Amino acid sequence: MRTSFCTYQIVLFILLWVAGTVAAKAPRQGLLQVKYIGNNEQVSEQYYLDLIDAALALTRASHGDYQIHFAQEDLSSERKHELLIAGEKLNIDRLVGFPAGLGPRTKLVCIERPILKGAMGYRVLLIHKNNQEKFDQVNSLETLAKLPMGFGRGWEGHVYAHNQFTLIEAHTMTNLLKMLAGQRYSFVPLSIIEVEDNYQLDGKPAENLVIEKNLLLYMPLPVYFCVSPTTPELAERVQIGLDALDKSGAMDELFRKHFGARLARLALAKRRLIQLENPDANGSYPKANHQWLNNY
């Protein structure tokens, strides 16, 4: 009898341990479940995750607790849009560009408070290390547009096409950089906040690729959080939280924490500014004040 009782205790302990482990991993009932997917391992998503967390934390007392689930998957931009609309695997994402009047984005709840101070619209060029002299001679949009450029498929390539650039598109960041290293094109424009994330090939620094020293492109290009139509309560909470963070200055502080050092390394205020038109601009975005670049 004693052996049977001890066996029962052991079995009961194992069952309770397993149940506790499963419960710890499973989403807690009653919580707002926040699902965010990164689809490019070479781009850090930490700023966006911290911003979502900060926005939701401000509404915890009024709206309740929440859980943020982050996953990394190799997905195309088009596939991410589909998942975001469905809301099952993904219910919030950062989307680049002006809210569209047509197309799949109209099904989303976009929170029209820009989250990057316009920084996504500022681009520096990634080039082959042997080609800096070629760019030393560039002083205008017309001169730069004569050089072939590489770009990611599904990005805002139509903006560059509108400005008379010749684009060669790649499906993945790895292929984009490999073709640049092979000099299939002259440059790849990357945002000032992401260029250091992307400056790798197969997880290692791309030794024959460098950041061009003198040029800075700009186009009006906001970045917004968009939320699945299946979770309107998430959209409401993020809107309330972002408004409060922006008003208090906390959003600016978070931006400086994540990006200040890398922007300083790019010496933005010393670069020649070349402005591009964005055909999607709809008047909803404030005119750029480039004075903030003097801080870097």
C-alpha cells in the first residue's frame, strides 16, 4: 500500500508539473493577445516592440493586462498583409507609406500617428567599397538616377520609379546584398535607422560593401502601426497610448535610445541632401523640417 501511495504521489507531481508548464506557455485567458511578426532577421524590431509595450502599459489600469508575442518568419510583405487582415497569427504591424485609399490596406485599422519622426524617408546608400569616387561626383537627383539601383520587391520601389530611377528588384535581403557585392547595380538605398542592421551577408559583415560617405536622400514616407480588423480593442489602446507618449516626449526619448548612436555615426548634417517626390503623398503628412538632422 505504501509503495502504491508513493507511486501515486510521484505520478500526481509529474502531472501537476506538466500542467503548470503548459499553462505557463499558453496564453493567459482574459488578456489582450498582441501578435507581432518580424519578416527580416537582418532588421531589428525591438524599437517597435518597445513602443507597443509602452503604449499598452499606459492603458493597463483602464483596459487590463496584455501579452506580446513576437515571432520571426520568412514572409513576403504581401503575405504579412494577408495574415494581418486575418488576425490569427498577426494582429499588429508597422507599415511604411501613406494610408492607401484602395487595395488590401483599406481593410486594416491604421493608427495615423507617425512613429519614426520621418526617419524611414531618409536614405543613405550602400555601395561597393571600390565605387565611392563615382558618388563623389553626384550632386543632383538627375545624376544619381542615371546609376542602376537595387531594391527589395514589395518595398516602396514605385517611389523611386516615379523619380526616374532604374530598379533591379530582389526577393530577399540576402540576394539584394549579394547582387550589390557582385556589382549588378551601383547602390541600394536603405533607411538611416536600418542600414547598420542590413550591413551583413550570411550573418557576417559584408567586407566589400560600405556606406556611401556624402549623400542623403529624402522622401516623405511615414511609418504607422496598423492593426487587424479582428482586434479593434488593440487599435484603441495603441492609439490612446501613442497619443500620450507623443505628448509627454517619451516617444522621442525612446527613438533616441534606440537610434541616436547610429544616426550620429552617419554624420547626417554633413551630407548633401537630395529630395525625391512621393506620388502617394496626400497632404496628411507635415512638411519635413530637416533641422533635426543637426543633432546628428
